[in-house]
Amino acid sequence: MAVCGDGGFQMTGQELMTAVEQKLDLVVLILDNGGWGMIEAKQIGKGFPKFGVDFRNPDFVKWAEACGAK
């Protein structure tokens, strides 16, 4: 099982195609907060205002289906 944030999954989601090609029995749990949480934490930690870290997510089910996953 892989537990990913929505932003982290979007940065590495192409690996889902590799998992399908390799016929891996993998479950991916995506935690959806609509933002780049780690980047926001770094910005705030350095005293910068929150900037450019909010986004709308794609349809992750359709993404998985497009890669050949269920």
C-alpha cells in the first residue's frame, strides 16, 4: 500500500503505469487537501507568505483507468 498526498501523487503518478506493467498488486491511498503541503510548510518556516500552493485535483479514478489500473 502506498499512502500519498495529492500533490506528491501528482509529482510521481506516472509510476502507476510502471506498477500496471509489472502487474503489481498495489493499493494507493491519496490524501486530498488540495495543496502542496510540504512546500507550504517550507514557505511558512522561512517566514514567507503562502504562495502558489493551492490547486484543484484531477479525477484520480480516471487517471488510474487511463494507466490501466482499477
